[in-house]
Amino acid sequence: MPDVKKQLAIIIFLSLLAEFAVLAETIPGKQDYRYQWPVSIFPVEQPYGNVKNIIETAYTMADDNGNREFKYELILRYSEDGLLMAEEYYNKDGSPGNSIEYSYEDGLLVLKTQRHPEVINPDREIFTHMPDGRIMMAEKIFSTGNYGWRFQNSYDNNGRIILTSKFDRYWKWKLVYSRMFGYNERGLLSSTEGFGMESELLWRDEYFYDDEDRLVKSVKYNPQDELVVSIFNEYDERGNYTRREFFDATDSSFAVYSYGWDYDDMGNWIAKVIGREVEGSRSAYLVPDSMISRVIEYYE
């Protein structure tokens, strides 16, 4: 049993390290916490204006022969009240891929339905709210009808999440993971800590901001409080990333990404280009990595 617990701790740690890197795609600015997986307190992007649909297509950048590789097509559908109703993925041949449907009561997310083409029944996440609208609990039900896990959230007197706890059916509903959140004097997230089944520390993160409350530095430590990775961010005047640089435990840069944007008249981005700086320095040659374009349809 101890070996299994150790494996579980490693899996959790690696998944959280991946999540830490994925923060690269979290877009600051207009924030909406309704569509969050309860373990995450980072806001997702909420478009400006009365958006009806967003059709997003991603390709790799063209090679020397002008060839591009299709990555995905995603359609985001919104209600007239600005609620995200569905995410639909499509394959290169136009066939449907995975999809997510969102259901609400009084503007609060109560059900997230995930469908997969090869599976008859969907996976579901059921959300329970406090009287003030904050998410109290989320439960996962797999397509087989079996419960998978349950998250429970705790908040401080200012309404900020301070603890999320995961209970897993596989472990007979024992507490398998918890995550604590700390905030600075401006009310911004300043630290997170993850703990395993036996209350052992799995990792620790710290977050630093500029005078405009933009996240400029993120740092992850392992259970021995040793540095794992640092990420530095730069932004444009709209608050979108223009550059992100990753440093390892020896303070050596191992990855640098640059971002270019184009916007419509409403201020929503309609094109994003991501490039890699191959030598990890500002003077390095920029290699285009991927291009994402959007067609946005608004309600009249």
C-alpha cells in the first residue's frame, strides 16, 4: 500500500507541474470564475461584448515548404446573457470530437457534461453552491454511472477560496489531496500548497505581481523546498502575454515563448501567434510554433 500511495503522490505532483506550465494560456483581464474546475482558482477568458459564437482554429506554423499541420477546431457557444453554453471540438475532416455542455440555474453553473464520440454515455460534473453563489462542492460521475471523485471548497470571510479538498471513490472516499491558497495585502493569490493523503507536502508555489496586478513571476518548489521551475511573464497594453521565459533549478533558461496578437473592434483577440526563441535569450532567433485564428459572431 505505501508504494501505491507514493505513486499517487508522484502522479499528483506531475499533473500539478503540468498545470503550472499551462498557466501560460491563462489570459488576464476580464475575469469570470463560473467555469472553473474547483481545484483551480485561475479565471478563464470571458469575451467582451454580446458574443454568440467563437470559432477557433489552430495550426502549426508553415514549414519551409509552406505546409501547416492542423491542430484543432473549437467552437464556443454563448447565451445572450453571456454564459458559456458549450465547447465543441472538431477533427481535421470536420467530424465531431469531444464536447462539453454547461447547464445553469439562476446564472450559476450546476452541471458540466463531457461527451466523447467513442463513448455512448457522457461524463458529468455536478456543482453545489453556497447561498452567495460560491462553489461548495463538485462531484464527478463517469460514463459508467460510477462516482469518481468529490471536491469540497472552503472560503475566508472575504469570499476567497482558501482550501479545496479531494475525496476519491477508489480510496473509499478518503481525503487524497488538498490544496491551500494564500493571498497578499492586495487580495491577489500569493501562494498555493498541495498536500497528499497523509498530509505530506507535495509542492509549493509562489506568485508575484506588478503594480497593475499582472502576474509577472511564478515559482514552484518541491517537498524539500527546492526550486523546480520559475516563469517570468511580459504583457502588452491589453494585458495579454507577449513573452514567457522558463528557468530551471540552476537559474538557466530552458524555454522562451513569444506571443503576437490581433484584435477586433470589440477588443477580443482574433489571431494569436506563438513562437519559440531557440536559444532562450532575447536576441535568439524566433521560431514560429503555432497560429490560432478566431471568427467571432455577435448577437444583434
